[in-house]
Amino acid sequence: ATGHRLPDTDALRARAAAALDRCGVDLDAYTGAGADTVLARTPLTGGTLAHLAATTPEQTDAAVAEAHRTFMDWRTVPAPRRGALVKRLGELLTAHREDLADLVTIEAGKIRSEALGEVQEMIDICDFAVGLSRQLYGRTIAGERPGHRLSESWHPLGVVGVLSAFNFPVAVWSWNTAVALVCGDTVVWKPSELTPLTALACDGLLARAVADVGAPAGVHRLLLGARECGERLVDDPRVALVSATGSVRMGRQVAPRVAARFGRCLLELGGNNAAVVAPSADLDLTVRGVVFSAAGTAGQRCTTLRRLIVHEDLADRLVERIVHAYGQLPLGDPFDPATLVGPLISTAAHTAMSEALAEAQRSGGKLLAGSERCLADQAPHAAYVRPAVVRMPEQTEIVRTETFAPILYVLTYRTLDEAIALHNGVPQGLSSSIFTRDQREAERFLAADGSDCGIANVNIGTSGAEIGGAFGGEKETGGGRESGSDAWRAYMRRATNTVNYSAELPLAQGVSFL
Ligand code: UN1
């Protein structure tokens, strides 16, 4: 641990309220008591920050109705003007960078640099979306009939329901919202019930941007609630696209419900990301890349590195260096600039971690580092836990399971084919990487018969993607793509247009009739 004393809950509550106030949110207006409340808590101490009134089912329906009504007009606003709203949002996010980072640290437990990085990711996607607002290109297609023009147009889709997770409480909202807004959609957001205050800040800043540019208020609605609230959103036929980030379990419930009403789904579910370390790898770089991806964010990214597949000639040497680096990781108060590992989101996450480690050891795994709980005397309701490294004899069931905690399983391989088979031998398919200086190996890993993930990297870890690429993965990860590249297409509907400007009526495929 860093030796720094943890802040107490009262100080964190005051800091959160001050940040919210600067973002234009009066916390008192949202507080409520009784059965239907959402508890705002901080993983730094495990203490309660606020009791917030949960959105009722009637309010959920009204929010969707308003977003839908607003969509009817918003879809006709020229895209570059919609971009002006997102441009203003980006300016406000920049001005309130520290406030949002404070809230992310207080509610999600991220260290300062990662909390600021998450806000940067929001600013970056706003920039991207503003550019996109002048580039929602369709194609002109070479048609088969004279005097005819064949083309496609991209139109706004409708209301986008966004379900987001605690671990990226603001960035994932911004990926969806910035892109959806320039695409002419309106958004109803159900954030994780673990991070309601960061959600209020985002909603407050967007409301201010809306007022500043004179956009309609109903382009964005926030729902604070638990599962039932999300279910109502998911089942509402006025919600054209449900963009859901979270566990595979959640996705299994959401996808069939949306499919039953022929709605669209964009799923970002679990990852079980691996890195292959080949004999030619640059070890200094590999150690840094591995430790950031595996122990960073206390192992709570969907892109976190969970499996290390190392060539057998290298394994002992590399593992020793990783274990040494783990021993040096400062753990503790995420506001302390020296800290690199903050708390887990809850003591329940620690229980899940301990159970996974026990299971790994029962199936022959050897715990080489970590798993100790720290600072329990200062914060008995928080979970400060040392990231763990476990050497596994084979890829057992627990290794094939995503445990949302910092556990790095180490496996060894002899041939690259074997490494790729191990790599792809899990149900999830989000992110992947290979550390090698051998071009043949690197290219093979990126090829059609290499990594089966949505993200495949060379000589960097599995986490920390830029917003410019499409983000998402295959298999149980759900197949969705958000953020950059052409991910915007999921937020629009395509119309194919054939225009006849001749005086004839030739039919396609040479059909003759009348
Ligand atoms: C997530 O964990 O849900 O690539 C998103 C990354 C981040 C986004 C992670 N840019 O690690």
C-alpha cells in the first residue's frame, strides 16, 4: 500500500456534491427515501454517498415517449447542426474534465490518470462525432438499367436505449450518445445503478449543451433504476436500438427480448482477453504491456488481460518479472497520484475473485502473486486487493470464465498453432494481442486463422483502445461494434433508392410485363 490514509465517506460525499454542482446538477433535487431508491456508494470506503429516487415505471414510459416525440423533429435537423450540439458537449466535457474524473474515481474507484483518460475518451468521441456529422456517406451504385440512378441513403433510426456498466461509467455513454445524436437519434440512458452520480453529471452537462445551442431537451433522458427499469426500456417497441454493455448474463436476457419485437441490439458483453508471448518478444515492453492490461483498472475493464499464453522457453523468466512488478504496484487511495491500483467495485467482487482463485488452485493452479486484501482496518466495507497471478497446468473451466477482478492466468505453449488454439479456446472474443518481433508470427496472429477477436494487437496489451477504431468483439462478446470507424451505421437505417429519370420502364433482370 502507498501509506497514504484513505479519505472518509463524508469528504468524498462533499467532493462529489461539489463536482455535481459545478456540472449544473443539484443533488438535492434527486434525493429520495423509501423503497424505490438507488444508493450511490463509493468503493473507496464502501460508504453510502446519497439515496436517490429511482425512476418509476410511469416515468420510464414518459421518458421514452418524450425521446420518441423529439426524434420525429430531430431526425429532420441537418446532421452538421446536430453536430453543433455534440461540439458544445465536447467543450463542456473539456471544461469539466476534473469534475467528471473526480466522480469516476469516487464511484468507480479508478485512479486519477485512468479517470482523466476516461474523460479524454469522451472528448475524443465528441470530436470524432462532430467530424462524422459531415460524413454520413451513402453509396452511388452502378445500376443495370439505362436512365436510372441507384443509390443509398442513411437515415436516423429512432430512440436508442443505452444500458451501460459501472466500469466505464461515462465513456461508454459518450460513445453511444455522441454518435447517436449526430445520426439524428435520441437517447434514453439507463446507467449502472452503481454509478448514478457520474450519470447525473453527464446528463447535466448534455442538458446545458442542449440549452446553449437551442436543441430540443428531449434528445436525452436519464433513468435511474435497477433491473426492472432496464427491462421496461428493452421491451418498449419505440426503442429502435438497444445498445447494451455488461455481462454475458445480461446480454442473454436482453437480446431475445429485443429480438422478439424485431428491435435492434448492439451488444458489448464479456471478454476473456489473452496475450501470446513469443520467444522473440521484447521482454521489457512485454512486462509493461502485460502489467498495465492485467492489473490496471484493478482488472475491471472488459478489455482486461486475463490470460497469458507464453512460450515454454520464456515462461519462468517472464513470470518472475511480472510477479516482481506486481509486488511493486502501489495499491490504495485512487486519488493519491502514486497509486496504480485502486479498490474493486465491491466486497462482492472480492468474494468472486477469491472463489475463482480457490477453484483455480483446486484444478492445479499455483498462486504466484497477489490476492491479499489490504487496508481492511481503515475501510472494512471496501475491497482493496492485490492483483493475482496464477500459473495453470491447462485452460480449465475457470480460466475460460470471465471473473471481473484482477486475476492473470498463465499458460504455456510450444508451437504457435497451439498458442492460437488456446487463445481462441474460450467462449468470449473481445480483445487479444501477441508480443513478438517475428513478422510471420505477428501476421499469422492477425490473419483469418489467427485471433478470433474483434480487437487484435501486436506488441501492445489488450486494453486501452483508441476511439477511432470500431470497438467490440465476437462470440459471447455479442458481435456489436461501437465508437469509431463505421460503427455509426448501427445507429442509422439504410434506404436503397432507385430513381428512373427516363421515359421508359425497363424492369430489372430483363423481366417483361405489360
Ligand atoms: C470497457 O471496458 O467496457 O479499450 C471499455 C479500452 C477502453 C474501453 C474499455 N478504451 O480498454
